[in-house]
Amino acid sequence: MPDAAQILLIAGVLLVAEERERKLVGAEEATIRRRKDMEREHAARMAEAEAAVRRLQQKLEIFESYKLGFGAEEVTIGRHKDMEREHAACMAEAEAALQRLQCLCFFVYV
């Protein structure tokens, strides 16, 4: 039969263990909330990146249709240079969107 001192010691150990368990449960819940927040943020950024890619694809299709629709002699030099600059800007924007998308995927899935 344990004496009073042993009972108090056991009760103290039990209280410490229960407090640790409460902290662990709280930390788990916070981690779950943070993960859900990160997943929502990831989904929103993915949707944003996909929309940017779609816009860029549309711009590229327009650019390509201009190139196909006009013979070299029909496109003025100025318009041709404008189209080339727009094409280069679209490609740079698409590359930047792709890099952001890859970074997001890496961040979420690591």
C-alpha cells in the first residue's frame, strides 16, 4: 500500500502527463488548422496561376493568328515589332507564372 508521499508523487506525475497531453492535442489542432489554411491558399494560388496561363495562351493564340493571317508584305514593320514584343512579354509572363506554380507545388507537397 503506497503511503501519502507516494500518492502525491504519482498524482503530480499524472498532472504533468495530462498537461503535456493537453499541449500536444492543442499543437496537433493548430497544425491541422495551419495545414488547411495552407491548402486553401495553395488552391487559390493554383487557380490564379491557371487563370494567368489561360490568359497567356489566349494572347499567344491571337499572336499566332496575326502571324498566320498576314503575309510578310502585309504586316508593317512597326506592327510586326509590336507583335514580337507582345509575344516576348507573354512568354516571360508565362514562364514567371510557371515558376510560381512550381514553387507553390514544391512548398505544399514537401
